Amino acid sequence: MIIRCATVEDARGIAAVQVASWRSTYRGIVPDSVLDGMGVEQGAARWVGNLSSGRSVTHVAEGDSGVCGFVSWGPAREPVGEFDGELWALYLADENHGLGLGRKMVEVAARELLAAGYHSMIVWALQENPAVGFYKRLGAVAVSGKMVEIGGAKIPDLALGWKDLCSSFRPASTTTDASS
């Protein structure tokens, strides 16, 4: 499995991972109508726009069966303390959980943010999302929270952050063999 820079051709694979991840992770957290209404084709169209715009950087994890995960990052989208970078999205196909791939993808994002001149990073995760524990195991701490509305439901959202990317993540190559 490799982690590489995403291209527009990856949009459908990214959308498929995102839809499947939302449905498996957020069932019981966000309204079923939101999850059931998600579609890969609509998601792919959004990802073509995202990948074409250049406003964020996205890498995909690719295995024998194609895209099995992705990570996206860029500048912090809203002010939270002095955090300047943000992990915008991290999604893996369910069968890739627990293999160390998520950790490697967070490391790629952190190193790329460092290389671009950012010093810290936040990630927003719904408070009930099991990924909150994953980010904490990687050294993130809760730094803020807010309520978000999804499908008419108000849901607690948590910002977790790494104040010093340099001490939290070691420099290395951004293209990685995820099996190492």
C-alpha cells in the first residue's frame, strides 16, 4: 500500500471511501436521513472541484483494489487559539482500521504542514466519533468545542490539536510505503 498525492482521477475513489466511512462511523450520531442521502456520484463531483481548486492538499492511500483512504489538510479554516494548520479530513475504508495506516496519513499531513511553514495543527471531530480517541493516542489534546448542525440535529464537535508539530511528528518523506 502506498500513500501518494491525489489526482482528479481519484475523486470517485475518495468519495466512495468518504460515503462508506460516514455510514459506518456516524450511524447513531447523525440523522440516518443524512447518511442514507449521501451518494458517491455527488461526492465525486465535489472532490473533482476540491482537487482542481488547489485550496487544500489531499493524499490517498492506495492498495491493490484502489483508493482505500485519504487525508486532506490546509490552513486552519477558523481561528482556534494560535493553531495555524488543520487536518481537514481523514477517512479509511473499514477494513484498513487498526493497521497503522491512519497514523501514517496523519504524519504525512503534519510533515507537509511543517514544510509549508505551519507550526501547529487542529482537527475537528464529532465528539462521539471513535476517531477522537485515535487522535488523542497520537498526542492531540482537546482545545475547543462547538455545536454543529447536521441534518437538523445539533451535534457536539470537538477541536483537538497539536501545538508543536515539530516535536510531535518527525521529518520524513511524504510518499510512504504504508507497510513499513
